Amino acid sequence: MTIDEVAGQPRQAKPAPRIASNVLEQFSMKGRVVVVTGAADGIGLAVAQGMAEAGGDVALWYHSNAAAVEHAAALAQTHGIQARAYRVDVTDSHAVRAALDAVLADFGRAKIDCLVANAGMAVSKPITEQTVDEYRAQMAVNVDGVFFCAKHAGAVFARQGCGNLIITSSISARIVNVPVDQPVYNATKAFVTQLGKSLAREWRDFARVNVVSPGFFNTKMGASDRVYNEGLRMTPLGRQGEVNEIKALYLYLASDASTYVTGTDVVIDGGYTLP
């Protein structure tokens, strides 16, 4: 459309949200409920810790690692917030919906402010060596799991009139020279990155959606021994990231500090993807 054509179809500006003028207060999550998938360890646990440290109530979703139960109890005791652990299979649409209903009931607010779709898995094999079951497992967790979380959380957000979805993707969605044999994993992350951007537009009337793309972090899904040195060589900062270096980014995207941010894909990789 031309400028003249647009001028004939004026759009009413939305009111800006009321947020604190003090920047530290903008990062407060007090009175808010955050769901984090894949929260038993690694980046997911760090995200849950960051939300709790900022005063938020946290639902830690896990599948096989029951350490999340102890982590939830420790967060509640340390920070004086509500924290509960839920065993949820994100590859099961009905389980995701039931878990969201449980969070709404258990936290006593009938509201979920933010969902961090973080659960993921990878099989480091060339595609010619991967089994069909390994392919399907990655698609189920990394793609279906994010879709189901988005679908059912989106329904909650639409009903509330507000909400916030943050998707954990990867720098592997952006480049093909990551030094690992993970073609299917790379493709799944490209899928959820584009899904997040599309949802930011689809949900523009009631929710924000953003994507975080980490590089190599010191977690179970970080650089394997086989590619560790190559990862260091390609990263300008010369090391893997620590999870304490990423949780503030998720807090920023979940909090009032980022009320004018949606549809972004934020890379945090020590400079690995620099041209």
C-alpha cells in the first residue's frame, strides 16, 4: 500500500502499558506466575531461579528428572515465593493442557503471566545414521512440545487478554556451520524460531512472543567433547557460556522491562555467529 492509501485507513494507537519508571522495578516479577518447561537442570533451571529471584512464582515442568521437585522446594524456601514442580510430557497435547489447568488452580490466581517453552533434546548423528525413532523423538519434543505449549498457553493468554511466550531456540537455527552432526535438531530449532515470529503477529492483540537463541552453554546439551575445541575456536569470547549468564535475558523478556519487545530472536552466543 502507498502512504496515501494508508492515510485513508487510520489505525487507532493503543495505550502504552503502565509500568514503573524505575528500571529495577521494571524487572520485578512479584505477583506473577511463570511456567518453565525443561526446568530440572541447565538453562531451564537457571530461568526458573531468575524468575524466583525477581519475586515471581514459578511452575517447574520436568519429564524424567525429578530433581525439579527439590529445586522447587528450595526456591520457595529461599525466596519466599510459590514454586511447584509438575511432571509433564510436553509431547502429549492433553498432558500440557491438563498441566496448565493445574497451574491455574494451584497458584490461586487463575492467571499465567508467562510460559517459557524451553524443553528440548538432540541426537548428534549424521542424518544417514539416525534412526527414524530418533528423528521422531526430536520432532516430538522440540517441535510438537513447543507447539502444544503455545497452543494451550495461547488459549489462556487470549482469555486473560494478556500473556508472554518465550521460546528457547538455538544458534543452529541460523547457521549451518555449527560443529556438530545435528541436522534434525537444527531443523527443529529453525521451525520454532519461525513459529515464534509468526505468533508474535498472530497474538498481537493479547500477548508478546519472543525467541532466545543460545550458543554453546555449559550444560548437558552444550558442546560435546568431540567438538568442544572447535566451539572455543569459533567463539570470540573463547569459552562456553554459564547458565547464570543467560537467566537475566529471560527475565528481561518476561518482565515489564521489555513491554515494547515482541517477535525478536535474541542471540546469546559469545559472538559465535558473527560474520
